[in-house]
Amino acid sequence: MSWFQTSGLGDYHGVHNHGCLGYTAVCYLDYDPELHSPTQFVAPFNNFITGESIHYAPRVDEGSIIFVPAAVLHHTKPNKSDKNRSILSLNIAVTYD
């Protein structure tokens, strides 16, 4: 399954995952690293010293594609720009017989 998502000013996507099997990918189509923030990934464990959740924001450019296990929690921060941020995302199902 694949889809496009465009985020205008103030738009964001809350914390979620794409199930427990397979992989999820995001390709940055309309993306300006000076104006937009990338997908934020949440570690499956907290910081062992502070107990805080660990977030990771990869450095990406327009055209970058990232693959992660579908179970990894992730989200986007609100778009603070009048310029739209657009992505192509897809799920790759893995089944075990």
C-alpha cells in the first residue's frame, strides 16, 4: 500500500506505527530542510538515566527515502512554513508461513 501526504501550514501527523510486520518507507518529495522538519522516530526504549523518550530526526533532503521496521513509532512536527511539505509513503508487508 502506498500514499501521498501533503502538509500545509500547521499540519502534522501524531505518534503512530504501521503494525508489527514488515517495513514502512517515506520519500521526501517537496521538502526544504531550511523550512521543514523530517519524520521524528521514537526509540522502543527510554533513556536509561533520565527515563525520557528518545526521538531521532534524520538529516534528509528532497528525494531522500528512509525505510524502517513498521513497528517503529514516528510522527511529524507541525509545518511552520507556508510552503507545503509532501511525501510518498508505503508499507511493505512481510508474511511468515
